[in-house]
Amino acid sequence: MKKKNKYDCINRANSWASAMEKQARGAYALKIGYCAKETIFSTLDEGVGFGLKENEEVGFIVFPTAISASKQSEEMLINKLKQKMRTISDRIDAESHIKWAIGKYLNSKYKAESGIIYGADSLSIMAVGVSYDVLMEIAEDLCKSFMQEAVLVRCLSSDLILFVNPER
């Protein structure tokens, strides 16, 4: 039996009313995917596939546009993200190191119920070779570290887009 996810899935509806609300917020138009030209920094090997093993995931963690518009410059923010991802990678998997990239991988717009906006200017992190649980752990850790109310997470294998709030 599959366990129920504790996060809201924003790209699947369980009722007509839910579908209409999600459509109005832009959930069905969300496109989150890797694009080399939108990559700012990467630990991926150029020209090599992801080389996933069983139970490994490719996931995207998307920050709200407000984090990019914060008091810090985008360069400082990216440097902090790099440092944090290296720390997380070392802590979670010291032997193989998680492969990851930072870029602007969201090419649509989504507005959460709370008013948080995610758009083309949102910074994203792509994590390669992690389990679903590790992807959620990384998302929660980044959310807390950067004092965000929530982040969007796309799990490529299941094509779920989740609204991850670590306080839930």
C-alpha cells in the first residue's frame, strides 16, 4: 500500500472543484525541466546521461521569485546555494556525492494560495541520483536554511509537483 504524501500535490486533482482551482493558479501549465542553457552552475558531467540506479530520482527544487529579489545579490544567493548543496551532498552521501545543478528551470508561473509566486526568474536546484525521501529531505533543509515558507518540488519519475512546507 502506497503511503499518503504529507505535501500538497499541485498538478493532480481529486475533484472537479480542486481541478478548477489548480487550473486558475497555473498548476497545470507548470513546466519544470532541465535546460543546459538555463544552467548557472552544475556538478553534472557534460554529455553524460544521468545514469540512475534503481530507486534513484531526478528532482527539481524551485524557490519562489521573492528569494531572487531578496536583499542579497543573485550571485551571493547562488554561492550560498552551492555551499549548502555541497554540505547536504557530503552529509547524505559521502561516497558518491549527489550530482546537482542550479539554474532557472521553471518556464511558467504558479501562484500559491498564500500568495507566493514561482516564475521564470525562480532559482531551481536539480538533484540527480537521490531517493524520493532524500529529495524531500534536501527540499526541507533548503527551505529552512533560506527561511522560505515553501518550495516547489518536481519528482521526475512520478511527474508529481509538490508544495513542500517543512512545518507540515
